Amino acid sequence: MAAAPALEPPVCMEGQILENRVIAPVTRVMKVHAPEAAARMHAGQFVNLLTSAERVPLLRRPMSIHRLVRHHEVASGFYVLYDVVGPGTRNLARMKPGEKVDFVGPLGNAITVPPAARRAVLVAGGVGVGPIKAVAEDLLARGVRDVTVCYGARDYDHSIPVKEAAPDGCRVLVCTDDGSVARKGRVTDLVEDLLRGGRLAPGDYVFACGPHAMFRALRDQLRPFGIAAEAATEEFMGCGFGVCFGCPLRQRQPDGSVAYRLCCVDGCIFPLDTLVFDGDPA
């Protein structure tokens, strides 16, 4: 992998909400004006949003950077994509343009793309589609012209439009668990089609974001072909910067041992093949 870009420390600040629009029955996109923070952000990172000035909900909500807002190539803000599922995200959904949102960011590490990569496959499960657009835009800017997005959602209510999932210039393949949008199946079925068609091979860049079940299936799918992948993990987080120890996951070390790592400060992006999930051999 190429060396990761040098990352700036996160800041705690307020940004101005420019948009907070519905893009699917349960999904919204929020656009935030925050030039100071946006200048520090890289594809694959996230922010931690304060959803209420009250004590409940107490914890911030981590959100992947969906894409950066740019004016004349200068970053001036960012988007986040979120499903409305609980009190925190319901509070976010009630916020209006012109209001301020308190956030900490940018947090986490950034994607690392091999310099020789000329083809990329981005795999998104559910709300794991959050960082995909930022990653795709970064890849296109690097000169990777063959970018395929494999996006799997639960059903119509949880499926976002293709234009929200990926920028122009990408090939987008979609499926839903129940077949209510596009083909019926799992997102790994789309990846299998690429493997069989010779459109995914060692040396290609693969990025994935979604639930553990998807990660495990994708890892086992790619391993026989010797294809590496990066995984943006989505553990529950409290602080987002390593103080609360609320987001541990297991990672296999070079000597074969398994150690606990924190999603927020050691990731949230890890080499997929190093992650250990429930049910894996000890």
C-alpha cells in the first residue's frame, strides 16, 4: 500500500448547516460549511456530531465524510449521510439550514491506494455507502479511471439514488435483499460477478464499508484470489478519539496473535484480511 497522507489533528468546532435533505425514505444528507476543518479532511475519515444540547442523547454520533464541498479546488465544507434510526439521528433530521452543528473532526485514518492501481471496486452494505462517494472522488482525482461501486441495501426504503452513491464516471451496481430495487441478492453477489467476469484481480484497489457479516463474506471471497482490501469499520463509538475505549475490535498481528485495536484511533480503516470476526478460528 502507498503511504497514508499526513493527517492533521482533529478540532472541535461549529459548522453551519447548508442543507439537510431527504434522499430516501429513511436516509438524509447534511451539508455543513466548515472551511477550517474541511481543509484537513481526507477520504475515509469521519466526524463526530453533537446531536443535542441536552444531556440525552449524551454521546455524539460518528458519521463518515460522504464527500467534500469544494470551490475552485479549495475545500470549504463536507457532507454526511445518515439513516434516521434513533433519538440522535432524529435530532439531526430536525436541524434546519442556517443552524449550527457542533462536531469533532476529522477523525480516523485515510485510504491508502497503491500507486500502480488503475482499477478500483468499492463495496458498500447499507449505510456503509456513507464514505463511498468521497473515496470514489479521491480515486478519480488520482487518475483511477475504472471505478465500480457495488451497493447493497435492505429494501426500497433504505436504498439511495445512484447519483447520491457515487460521482459521475463510476459504474454502479445495485442490489437489495428483497429485490424491491434492482436485482435481488447480497452485495457480495455483485462482487462475484466481477470476479467471474475478470473485472477484479490482484493489484486492483478494493475498499469496503458495511456490517461484519459483509466484511467476513467479502474477505473469504477475495482471499482465494489474493486480492487485498481496505475495510472502513463501523463500531459503536463514544468519543471518537481513543479516550472512552468504546469501539474495540480484533486484529490479527504479523506473528499470528490477535490483539484488540480501537476503531477510532487505530482505524477506522484496516486491511480487511487482518480483522477477526465472531466465528473465525481462534
